[in-house]
Amino acid sequence: MVHKLRCFIKGYVRVQLTGEQIFRLFNMCKSHTITLRNIVQEETRIYCNILIQDLFRMLPLLKKTNTRIKIIRKVGIPFWLQKARKRLCFLICLFTCLFLLNSVDSYVWAIEYIGNLQITNDELADFIVNEEIHYGMKKDELQLEELEKRLREQFPVVTWTSIYLEGTKLCVEVKENDVTQYDKVMEASGSNLIATEAGTITSIVTRNGVPKVKAGEQVEVGQILVEGLVPVYDEALTVVDYQIYNADADIYMNTIMPYSDTVEKRYAVMEYTGKVQKCFFIEAAGRHYEIPGFWKNFERYEKISQKWQCSILEDIYLPVFYGDVLYKEYQLCYLEHTQKEMETLLYENFQHFMETLEGKGVQIIEKNVKISNNTDSMDMMGELLVNKKTGTRREIVEE
């Protein structure tokens, strides 16, 4: 294998030898240390491989033995370079691409967030920006272990994190605790449950804390329903201390919920003209280029776009984006609802509103709405008596 590689680097030719003194030629080559390899005889012709440097030394021997030589195949780097001289531009572009590819691979061109549920991608992106990590940053400047530590400190809900590189993509993978950051703070400091709206308490089941109301009582917005400060009594039933807890209870109340909705008599409808213009675009170095750069001057249009990032071998992302944009022209046509249509729309919206409440566990006890007709619109206004769960946490402030 090593010999074949050496021959390929030096370059060799496959030749055909014909003549009556070929065997004499072989003896003379042997005495002059000229090596012939892969010798094959076919009738009066003999084929063999010879290095380029030995070929020139062999020429006088061919003349002495009156042997004719014919080159059949040329193999090796010297012949390849000779052909490449005619394609100088191709070689320059090839080596330039290889150089740029090697340079691009040293930077970060994509960031992916994995496993985050309670923490949004925007929050992680803000953290990354605050840590002065950005697209086009050198991989050598990243301190991944320190970054993982600061991420756990910034988001206590994160129990495990791994930040690693895949090609030119920075992957931020996290695992979160079931308990949210807010609950952890409340657990450490204690909290009360307060009313979020005014109404009448229908039931209360306390799991933690001291209930301050009972079924049948009227409450106002912000009133404490369950207190997290639990008194500790001595034998004389005197309060000697307080223990701070995170108040917890299931509290339901009847409350009035206002409702209002309006349907305009005149409404706009998009009507497509059928004229479309499709463009391709490239984004590089923070600039956006559309091909073609001009398109029909639509007064109103709908824009539909698709965008991808260039990558090589799946893991090597490049700072180049491409995609297509479809422009669809439309016109606004103004129509008018009939009285019946406006009533139907109002009732449909009201029915959807009630279904949404029921989906959230709100029980509708009574509804009282009415429709009023105006010059340019129709309104539905009224109130709903509902039974819903109430109580929101508020941290206990120590005085």
C-alpha cells in the first residue's frame, strides 16, 4: 500500500512494448536499476508500469534494442496538476471554498433550545444575549461549564442542564422541576389566598392555613380567604408564636360576570385578484436580497414566506438563509350584514364564550343578556351569574 501511494505521488505510466529484443531490454533495465512492474504478456506485446523518472532513463535503452513503446495510461499527481493548470479558476474556487468552510466551522451560527417547558425560548434567548453569546461567535470563546452554572442560578426551576456544540450549532438542553420558581419562593416565605373578585362563597375546603371565611359569606376583591400565618397556642390558649405556611384550599364562589359584544353592520372582505408574484430571497451578513429584486406594485397583498438555514452534513450551519416569498394581491370589498346575520353572529359568539367558560370549569347558573340595535352596529350586553373557583396567592409581608 505504501509503495502504491509513493508511485501515485511520483507518477507512473502504463506502457505497451513491442519488438524482437524485449527480453534483452529487460536485462539492460535490470542492470541500470530501472524497475518495471505489473508485467503482462499478450502474444508479441508486453505491458508494464514504469515511473516517470525511470521512463526518461529508459529511452536510450529502447533505441539500442529497437523496441517500440506506446503509453496507454498516465496515473499520478504530476499528470493531475498538469491538467489542473488549464482549470486555474476552478482550483482557486475550490481552495477558497475549503478555506471558508474551515473558517466557518470555527464559529456558532445556530442556537437550539431543548427540553424547556416552563421557561420560554425568549427567556433563554435573553439569557444567552446577556451572557454576550451571539451568532458568529468563536467556539473557543465559549465557557460551557460556567455558562451551565449561571443558567441554573438564573432559573432555579432548572434541575439539570447541558450546553454542548453540534457542528456550528449551540444546543442548550435543560430539565425542569415540576415545582415552578414562583411556588418555591412562596414555599420559603409563605402566602395567603385572596379573592380575585367579589361574590358569595359557596364552598371552602382548606388543606393548609387558617380559613377566614365560610360558605354563605359575601367577600370583596382582595379580601383574605385563607391565611398562611397559623397561630401557635400554649396551655392557656394564648398565642405565643406564628408558623408561616403556603395557604392552600379549594374555594368556590358565586359571582357576577359582565358580558358585552358588538358586531359592525359594515364589514370588509378580502377578495383575491388572482395576481401573484413569487420571489426567492437570500439573507447573509444581516442583509435581505430578493430575486428578482422588483415585483408588481400591489396596493394590498398577502405575504406567505418560507425560510431555511444553509447547512452542510446536517451539523455545520452556515450564516446564510434562503427561502421563497409568495405575494398574493387582494382587494377589500365592503359588505353589510342583515339584521338576522348580526343576531346570529352575536348568539354564536355568546355560545362560544359560554363553552370557553365551561371548559375552564366555570358553572353558569344564570344568564341575563339583551340585544340593542344601533345605526351602524348591533350590541349584546348583560351579566352572567357563575360559580367558579377563586383565590390567588399573595406573599405574606412581614411587618
